[in-house]
Amino acid sequence: MAFLLLGDIGFGRLVSPTGFDAKLAISYAEHQVIEGKPLLQYTGDGLGEINLAFLFHADFCDPQAVWDDLITLATSHKAFPLSQGNGLLVGKYVIIDVSRTTTYAAEDGSLYGFECKLSLKEYADPQPLETKKQEQQQQAPAKKKPGRKPKKPSKKKEVPQLSAESRQAGYALSQDKQTVIRQSTRQA
């Protein structure tokens, strides 16, 4: 079970953050007035910021692989979901800063341990309705592409039938069953 998930990277109990600082900015415009203190007007919420500190060591993880994964996330320039292990979605965040302080290394420079700091900034989707619609379309089952309609199975041809009145009047169907002809009656 992961303590924290950033994108597809999970941070479990042994590699959980050693520091978790969250900040939410609220924006206010300041209006100067004559002979009085300025007035504040709420203009909106700012983007949230989260700073995470980690300690990675070869005793409980592969430090080089963790570092490579973090760099891959940061250089992808995408927003990733940040969620807690209990399933609570914190929001979508981008990595704006990654720093590393090497604490243990081998003689050849192999990374055995390091302290890491990640700075995340909340991502606000500029077109949330369009993004939601695209996500729903991607998750929807495949649809038939426009083009020629599939052929329907053919029905049996309708054979014209004479009514009882027509039969009594001496009408009959010809061999091709399309034309109604008058039967001649012989009188003897």
C-alpha cells in the first residue's frame, strides 16, 4: 500500500515523505481610498503548492531508479494526479522543481542514498468541460465508423395474392406471378 501516489509512482511506508508542506494562496485586490485604509476585494483562489521532502537509500529502494523516475515525470511537462494511499485525490499537479542532495555514493559514483525535494504546483485545466468530454470519449466503447451501411438480410419476396373476390371473378396469376390475367371460361 502506498502512502502517496504521484502519477504512477507510489511512495510506500519506507520511502514516504519526510516532509509535506502544503500552501494555498487566496488572491485579493487592494483598492486605495481617500483618507482611509485600503479596501480588499476577493478576486479568486490561487494555485496550491506542495513541497515534499524524501530520503531514499539502497537499504530499502533503488535510489538511481527512483531518481530516474522522478526526472522522467518532471521532464514530461504534464500534470499528474496526486492522491493519498487512502484514495483521497489531492488534485492534479505539475512538478516545477526537483532537487537532490547525495548522501551516500560508492567509489565509482553509484548512487546509494540521497535526499530529494519536490515542488509541485496545482494544475488548473483551462478548458475543463472539453477535457472531461475527451476523457469520456476515450473511455467509451468503440463506435462504428461512418460509411456504407451493412446490408440487411434480404426478406422473402412478397408474392401477390388474389383476394377471394378476384378469384371468383376469374382472375389468376400468370407464370411469373407478377401479372394478373383474366381466365377465360369455356362454356360447353
